[in-house]
Amino acid sequence: MPSLSELARFGQSVWFDFIRRSLITSGELADLVARGVQGVTSNPAIFEKAIAGTADYDPEIRTLAAAGQSAREIYEALAIKDIRLAADVLDNVYRSTNGRDGYVSLEVDPLLARDSVRTVAEATRLFEAVDRPNVMIKIPGTAEGLSAVSAALAAGVNVNVTLIFSIPNYRAVADAHMAGLETLAAAGPTARGGHPVERVASVASFFVSRLDTALEKELAARGAPDLQGKIAVANCKLAYAEFKRITAATRWQALAARGAQVQRVLWASTSTKNPAYPDTLYVDGLIGPETVNTVPPETLRAFMDHGRAAPTLTQGLDTAERQVERLAALGIDLNAVTRRLQEEGVAAFVTPFQALMGSIESKRQRLTA
């Protein structure tokens, strides 16, 4: 039975892709931290399940509604409280790792994904509202999001760049990260509680399983079933090789000399969607230094039961290159697929967010009737 300390031995941190008030108040999160979990991520879909799908928050919704707060204001109050509580549980991790781990991620309003100016303002406002040094604000890695990433980092805000599917997009994210740190190093933080360049943190969230899901039917139709369930891990291995090149280059080394933290690659969407694949496929195959894997509850349980800890991320790079090259020979445009996945990912966060607002409004009216 593998432990999370084995992943830590290979340089990988495990963050928990789930949040709910009862997870924190029951002591379950503290227990997970004691067992090696070093961070927490959230997204609109997770909050929608937690707030709309349970009665846990109803007493607080009733109180906030009675005070005249809108559905949006109620959501923000509930989410910020959860993030603060989780950040406090992880504070010792944050301090003991010198700001490397111990973060809790909170997403900006997904409706702002195509508005860079408002995204920066929202990211800064949420960072200041949570008022915890170990909160990390999630900004999508869309074309519009990249300038927001740079501006937020320049203000001293920790940033989790999300919805990355392709290597070209990852390169752009890394450029945005370094541009933000260069400005921060020159001018210092402007956000209230913002971090200096040697303390601000960022991760680049590279989404995994959705790529295999998107390619399954096309690969079968083109007579290449042997590539099913292989491309997502191969794509990640090539992205990690790019990470190594970027961090070895002069531009990054100049920032590192000033104490800047590396922007680790974070593997996201690591639960398997196809039951024919091993349930720990996207954990076992992506273990390597300077990385994070954010895992949902069922995947974490599976890994701790029967996962395999080994330094797999740098193994089989030649095979990964050949597998990705075969896609072009089969007539599959990987860049087009990943662009579509990013667009769908933005929409996939908007839908539960809007559903959550509607659910809170219904509860607000019912609980104050």
C-alpha cells in the first residue's frame, strides 16, 4: 500500500481536488494533511456540489439571506469562509515548506474568462478578501487570461493557471509567469498582503484525462486503438520536458537568482473517465520532481490502496514523442483538439457556476419564506 510520502520522495506534492465545509469541520482534512496531502484545489463544479447538493450550508444561507445578501454575495461569503478554514488547516504545511506547498485554490468568476482586465481586478479582490498568505487564485490559461496571470503575479498574488491542454499554451503560460515575476521583482507587490518575488507562488495546471476521452472515438475510427489511453500521459511527458528546458534557460535562471519560486506543473483532471483504464493511470504515470498532482477523493483512495510510486515522468520520452507524432500521420490535429478542450473547459465551469447561483437563489427565497 503506497503512501503519499513516497511521492514526496520523488519530488511530487499531492493536493486534494475537493472542498466542503464538513470536510474541514469534521477533522477529515486535517487527517489527510497528516497523511501527506499538501494542498487543496476547488472549482465552480466542486462548490456547486457542496453548496447546492447538500443542506450543510442552509443555516448560514438563511442568516445571510435574512441580512439582505444576494445569491452572488452569499456564494462568495460561503466560499471565502471555506477557503479560509482550509488555508488555516494547511498553514503549518505552508510554513514548514517555506511557501512551496500548503495552498488552497479559489477560482475567479468563470464568466470573466474572456475579460483580462476584470479578471485581474477579481483575482486581486479575492486574494485580499480571503486574507491568507496561502490562498492561490485560479485564472484560466486562455489568450485573455495570460495577461491577467502576469498582472496578478506582478501584484504579488499567488496564481494557479488552469485549463492548460497543449504544449504551446503551456509555453505561453510560462512566459506570462516570468513576465509577471520580472515586473514584481522591479516594482514590488501592489495587492494588499501581496508577496515579494521570492515568496509569490504559481502552478501551471495541465489537464490530463480529458484528452484521452476526446481522442478515444477518433483513434478507434482510424484503426489505432493501441493509442487509446496513451496520449494524455505522453502529452504530459512532453510538457514536462518543456518545463525542464524553460527552467534551465537564462531568463528563468535570472529570476531564480533573485529567489523566485519555480512555477511547478500541476496535473489536473487526473481521475480516469474510462473504466477500461487503470484507476490510478494519471497518478502512477506522472510522478516526477517539481510537480503537483491534484487528485479527487476517489482517485486518492485508489492510489493509497493500490497505486505504484516510481519516477515515471521522465521515462519513455522517446515513446511519448512517437505516440504524439502518430496522431498527425492519422490525420488528427492535436492542437485543434486541445484548443477545443480549453473552450469546452471554460464552458464546463460556467454551467455549474450558473446552476449554483440559481440554487442559492432558490434556497435564499425558500429559507426566508
